[in-house]
Amino acid sequence: MTRGRADGGRKKRLVTSLLIFVIFVCFLYVYSRNRGSSPLEYGSKSLRKLGSSYWGGDEGTDIGGKQYESSTKFGKGGENDAIPKSIPVCDDHHSDLIPCLDRHFIYQTKLKLDLSLMEHYERHCPPPERRYNCLIPPPAGYKVPIKWPKSRDEVWKANIPHTHLATEKSDQNWMVVKGEKIAFPGGGTHFHYGADKYIASIANMLNFPNNNLNNGGRIRTVLDVGCGVASFGAYLLSSDIIAMSLAPNDVHQNQIQFALERGIPAYLGVLGTKRLPYPSRSFELAHCSRCRIDWLQRNGILLLELDRLLRPGGHFAYSSPEAYAQDEKDLRIWREMSALVERMCWKIAAKRDQTVIWVKPLTNDCYMKRDPGTQPPLCRSDDDPDAVWGPPMEACITPYSDQNHLTRGSGLAPWPARLTAPPPRLADFGYTRDMFERDTEVWQQRVDNYWNILGAKIKPDTLRNLMDMKASMGSFAAALKDKNVWVMNVVAEDGPNTLKIIYDRGLIGTIHNWYVQF
């Protein structure tokens, strides 16, 4: 009897302990749900209602106050009911996440990439089980951004908490930490005294009127390779020149975050193994200032990619020790580069101090006069120089079309007339002049209506950068010409590649596959 009572007591204590444990677990679950303590929900502490603060608040306002609720998608429950489906918020440490350019993913999965070819800085999207389906939160302490044009020269440190670059480049005037802000004096590795003076010196080397690099509107679109914090592109804007500032997400973190926070066009990318996402003959000028690129690798394939992107008569401005230093290594590189660009039919337009500027030929004449077997070869006749979503770069010269050859150039009007002048490449899509002009007119009317509707909310400095997710001919961006904004025109990979029309109009953009699941 005694033994039975003891067993019964132990059973009661066990049941009681289990009940207490279950209640405790339930309490923890409810508490964690309320406090958002799971890894995904934790990030919601940093995601606030930016809309009201941005549209109605002062710049620098800390995005605090009421916690931001997860966005919702609605699906049908009953006959008339809508059931909200919550989208979770990523953990705070994902505030800098770039899904297909995530170095941590590359390292963790040990992808077999050729580091010498910069392949690890190209896009590599994770498999379905590794994709993030959550909202990216802002960094802790995020403030409403400083508005353009003040933002060109200073931004909030909390918005881009990567200050180690300021220390590393402290002797080059890239950026300086000043209290709660990061200031940008306009310097660079090869233009310590300011991008504005450097740009004027390039124009002076080319004998352009008034030392203005836009040369009467003939230079409008520029590619800045290895842009750093994009001060070169920032100071071009006052000359009616728009630069696509290009930099990888490398050991210096995401440098173009600085550019975009400053209000300057920029794009994550690298000269690696794949073509850059721009059609042929997109830029009047390419620029590289100490961008640490080995232009001689793989039979000059990287220089040949720039050649594909330059218009007839386009320039490449190159500032680097190889252009002026006298030690044996630099002299050897200079001799080999000079020989390569000569075989590519480039000529030296100017050379002074640290900088050399080459010019691309206007016609195919030089290509036709080369000796048989000269390297690099001309690209195959079936190669499409405008195919840019994923194809590998080719070590070959892209010749001009018969039209470009005969007209001795691209046939584009100077800026700003080219914005509304029907571009020559309209015919590539079967578009007529009337279709182009009608599209331009329709979008001008629509933008005017948008501005009237939003008039109470939009101040002169409210908007700075916009994205047109289905840009077509770029008429939406063209209609915004007189607004103090810039537009990233995005053309879908599975549709007509009208990006070349967009660049011919003096606008910028890229191509993208919206169906890639991150």
C-alpha cells in the first residue's frame, strides 16, 4: 500500500511538472510573437512608417515612434472576406542585404568561382531554399535622407554605417566623418583637389569650349568604371551629363550605397566574365580613375567590352600610374596597352600628366585595313552586340552597322534635342516616327497629371531618384526632364530590348528579369 501511494505521488508531480512546462512554453511563444523576437520578426523594430516622415517631415528626422507593421497581401477567404497574409521583416543584420550579390552566400556554399576573373562579384542567385522572403529593414537609427542638392556633399552616417572607407581613403578626400554626418569633399584617388577641377582638365585636354565636358551637348551619357563614392558622376550633373557610376559590392562594402544616398545614379556591377547590362553604343565617354582593373587580361577582353559600349568617336579617359610612371612594370603595361588599343584602331586624343584619353574610330575603315589575322578579331556576323542579359564577354571588336559606317557616327542630335528627336535605332523595332512622337506626347500628359494629383505633397526637393519598371522607349523619364530628378529605366529581359532607344535619347537604364526569385 505504501509503495502504491508513492508511485501515485510521483505521477501527480510529473503531470504537474509537464503542465507547468507546457504553460511556460506557451507563454514564451505568445511573448515572442508580441515582441517580434523571432529572427524574421526582430527586424520589424527598425522598419517604420517612412512615408509620412518623408513626405511631411523634416530631413534628419529619426524614423522612430510607432512600430511598422508588416506589409500584407490579401487573398480570398470566404465569399466576401479578405484574409491578410503578413510578409515578415528580415533581421536587422540584413539591412545591407543584396540577395544575388551576397558574398556570405558565395562563401557558405563554396561556389567554384574564378577569383582572378572577378567572378565572385557577379550575380549568383541562391537556390529556392536559401532565398529571403522578407522585407529589408533600414539600418538602426535611420533618418529621413538629406535632400538634393545638399545631399551631394553630405549624408547621415546612420543611413550608411560603413565609415571604415573614410579612414582607408583619408588622404584622398573621398569622404570625411563629421559627427552624425559623412561629408564628400569631391576628391578621388587621382583628383585630390576635387572632381570639378579634374573634369574641367579633361575637357581642356580635348579642347572643348569653356572647359565644359558636355561639348555643346555632344557628350551626354558617361560610364564611370570603379566609381568609388561616385564624386566624378556627381559633379558631371551640373554640366547636363548623366553618368552610370559602376562599382562592385566588394571588400569596401556596397560603395554605391553612398552614391544613391547622395542622389547620384549608380549601379552594382563589375567587369568580370559577363557583359555589362547595357546595349552597344550607349556611352559617349568611359572613365577609369585608378580603378585597379587589369585591362590586358584575356587578350584585352575588358577593353573590348568598353569598345562595345562606346559610340562612334567615343572617348576613354584613363588616369593611372601606367599612363605616366617611369618604373619598368608601369612602362611594360603602358607599352602593351598602347599596342592593344592601336590594333583596336583607337587613337590618343590627348595625354597629360596622369591621364590619357583615347578616341574610338567613327567608321569601319580602320578595321578593314588591318592585316589578316590581326588580334583581336572582329566579332562574328551572327553576334548580337545588344544581347546583355547573361551572355559572356567576347574578346572581339564590334564593328558598326552599315548605317553608322556611312553616316560616320551615331547620327544623334546634341542634348537636349536628342531627348525628343526620333533616334535612328527606332527602325530596329519597326517603330515609326509617329509612334515615337505619340508615345512621348502621351507620357508628357500623364506625368503632368501625376504632378497635379500629387501637387500638395511634392515640393521641389521631395523626389530625386525614380524607377520606371517597364520603360519601353523611356518617354516617362523624358517627360520628367524639367524636374530635378533622374530615372533608372528598366527594360524587361523577356521583351523588346528598347534600352538602346533609351540611351540614344540621352537617358540611362538597365535590363532585368523580374521573374528571378530572390
